[in-house]
Amino acid sequence: MNYHFCAKTDPGRARDNNEDSVVYDEASLTTVLADGMGGYNAGEIASGMATAFIKSELSRWLIEAGSGIKAKEVRRAMEICVDNANRSIFNSANSNANYAGMGTTLVVGVFRDDRLVLGHIGDSRCYRLRAGLLEQITKDHSLLQEQMDAGLITAEQAATSSIKNLVTRALGVDESVLLEVNEHQVQVGDLYLMCSDGLSDMIDDDAIHNIVTSEMTLEQKASQLIDLANENGGRDNISVLLVEVHEAPEKRGLIARWLGK
């Protein structure tokens, strides 16, 4: 399989600074997206530390481990890298008064052949588009989600709730944090969208579906998602990371290459 990546981030219309951070590494097929929170500039410090540390450490391990590693080994490496990043952010927050209380949400993915090992913390999301169907494959760690799970409010009520942004789990806030990790089968034709809540709070799933199923390029789709979130208010930073799965081209034999076939 061939994987094509595109990442974009935008401060939105209501904020001067951007506390989101999004990165990917094509060599190791690793993706990381974080939405920071905290006081003066602390959110962008937390998200930047998370993406830089996890991309560097996890990518390096994956490349050194080679192609024979199993999903459970990838999962364990991901958990270790996230735990180390959590401790680094937590220690920084406790040693510098300007960073007190900082933390970040997280979505981290590793694509290996036809598998995706996907971890997340907080309310940043990952969606999968397959055969025309858009599905959210992460579940928010938020007070709102807990209320929905308990049957206290409906999805319609949740859309206008005043507690949308209260997460129940974040990276760097405590000495330890639980990374939720799941494994997904990947198919040719899939498209994966990782995003901060600056996108999902501004655009409903139907609008996201209309954009990601269009004939636009990945870059155009990413730009259109951000533009629409801004048109709808842009009340937060907006980050998107798109991953498109294509069939790998067949390797031609030596004689065929000589003959130009």
C-alpha cells in the first residue's frame, strides 16, 4: 500500500496564537496531532513538545525495528513514547510557573502494511472514510461524551452544550495518563482524517463527508475543511491531517523495464 499525507493548521478567527501542533513522518508512516491548553503560551509549548518528542522517538524506533515488527510491539512502543512525553510535559509544567497547568490532547497513528495502530487522549479525533461512509473511530475523552454514554443528554443536545471542551483526559496534566490504543484494518481507498476540536466543533459530520468525498486533492480538501470551519466562526485553532491509502504499483521485472513495459 502507498500512503499519501497532508497536514494543515490555522489559528482560526478568534485567537491570535495557535496552540495546535500537527506533524507526520513519511519514512515511518507516523502521524501526530495535538491540541494544547494552558496559560500564557503554555498550550503551544505542550502540544509542540508532544508532537516533536513522539514523532522523533517513535519514528526512530520504527525505522530501527524494520518491517517485521508486530502490531502489539508498535502499540507498546507508542505507549512508552507517550508516557515519556507525558512526564516531560508534566515536569516542565511543574518547574516553570509560566507553564503551570499546561497539557494537550493527542492523536497518534502508525500505519504498518494493512494495519493502523491508533492512540488518543482527549477530544481530538480520527475519522475514517471507507466506501463512502464516514465514521469517527476515536471516542472523545470528555465530560460531554460521558453524559451521552450515560443517556443524560442526546446527540442533538450535545451539539449546543456549554461543556463541549471539558476533557477528562489530557497529556501532561498528571504524572501518568492512560493512552487509549486500538488497531484497525486498513483498506485501499481509505481516507483518514485526524483533527482538533477546532474543526469538529465548527463543522458537522455531513459537511466533513461532503468535502472528503469530493474530487479535490488532499491539499484542497484540507484547505476547504479549514476554510469552512472559519466561515462557521473559527472560534478555536483548526488542525487537520489527512492520510489517503492507494494500491502500491506492481514491481516490474528486469526484462519488462528493459523493454519499457
